Amino acid sequence: MKTHTLKFKGNHGRPKKIAEIRDLNEAGQPKSDQDILDEAFLLIHAFCAERNFKIYYTRTWNHNGVTIFDVGSHTEFFHLTPAVSLYADTTSSERSEQNG
């Protein structure tokens, strides 16, 4: 079974594995890239909430086979491998989310 790996990459130390996201849903059907992306966002929000880090915006992009998530830190990012397709609408290159 194929999985995606979500890691936290801080400015100190080695990357920390946060979770493995299965590519199949409970019915055994393949998840869409959007489903995997949504699950990654939930895991990232939970990780940050546990550390009392408030996310004010999120940017995502793909680079070298990795989906990268910027949640407002200048030196810390989340990496999802392998990368997923970010947008059905290719006119957008950035996903922003306001948490107020």
C-alpha cells in the first residue's frame, strides 16, 4: 500500500516525522490528491495547536517531488512526500487561509 509521509522540518536538528497518510480510504478506494492534502492540513493544524503556534496563513507549493507547507515561520516548514497535485484550477499558485 502506498503512503505519503508528512514531516516537520525545523531550523534545528533533523526532520521529524509527523504522520503517514494512507492513499486508500476506508472502503479501499484511492484517495484523491485533494483528500490527501486536506488530511495533511488537519495534521499540521493539530501539530501546531499542540505547540501553541497560531497559523495565520498557509502557503503550499511543490518542489523536487515534495509538497511544502509554509505556516508562517521563516525557518520551519512541513514536507509531504511524494508531492500531490495542489490545484484543479491551475490559475492559482498559492493557497491562503485566514484563521481569525
